[in-house]
Amino acid sequence: MLPLLLASSSPYRRELLARLRLPFVCSSPEIDESHRADESAIELVQRLAEEKARALANDYPDHLIIGSDQVAVLDGRILGKPHTFERALEQLTAASGRSVSFLTGLALLNSATGECQVDHVAFTVHMRILDPARIERYLRADEPYDCAGSFKAEGLGVSLFRATEGSDATSLIGLPLIRLVDMLGNEGIIVP
């Protein structure tokens, strides 16, 4: 089995990948994550997932490199990571009582052969109606400023949901394990 490399510094993705009980290492790629003009959200996450994997290929030959990227989409508009309380407040206020789609791009690059599998997984979160006080309490408690959509599904963010919809709940956290297991199987790695 080729060694696994997770092209990410995200603790959330690390925790998810550890569930598969396969040995892996992590390295964070340096890429430009800018959204290109006329690029759809799906094209964006798939491109960035693949770019993250390919950015580490020279440093990690003979590895299976996992790249992933996620965006939240509300009314066709991409919501990035808010980084600040004010931006997170704006995002959650806009999402109140509505549905937010999460698109997670996934790439598995065999750096020995150059072959790369690329896909995306969609997941929808239906939000509760959120009053300003509830949003502020949540933001102060969970500080989700590094999360697309301004909430942590693995934390208190779940309290903001009315319902969820999708084939792989792990995609909401940023690494779709069901699809990853399929990709690993294509490389001869059967889990468990």
C-alpha cells in the first residue's frame, strides 16, 4: 500500500480520516484558493481539491495524496470562511430559516502514476429561524470563524439546524469518507 498523505492542516479533516484506521501523515499545501470568474461552486471545489493534492506531489512521491475543499452556497452565492465575528453574523443572519448547500471537493492523487480521481459531494443544511441573540450566543460560544457557512457541524452548530439532507454526513465536516473509501478501493485499499 502506498502511504497516505492528507493535504490539509484542518484538525476536522484529520479527525475524520483517522476514523478509517489507516496510517497517514499531514502536510498543508500552499495554493491560491481564489474563486475564478465564471467558475461554478462545483468546479471551484474540485479544482482546489486537486490543486491541493498536486501541490505536494513532488515532495511526496509514491504516495496517495488526499485533497479536499469545501464551500457553502446560499442562493447561488458562495459563502467563504467568515474569519470575523461580523462576517459570521452576516452569514448566519442571511441563512436564517433557509437552506444552505455545502459542496465538498475530493481528490485522490497517486503521485507515483500521476493518476487523480476527483469528485464532489453535496450536502444541504436546513437552518432554523435564528434571532440575533441566538446567533450572537452561538458565535461567542463556538467561534466558527474558520468554517464555511459560519458554523461547526461537529460542535454547537448542530443546534442551528432544523434538518439535514445528503448521502454522506462527513462531507459536511469537510472530508466525504464514503466517497473516499470508494476512491481508495480503486487504488486497491479496502477499508476495513
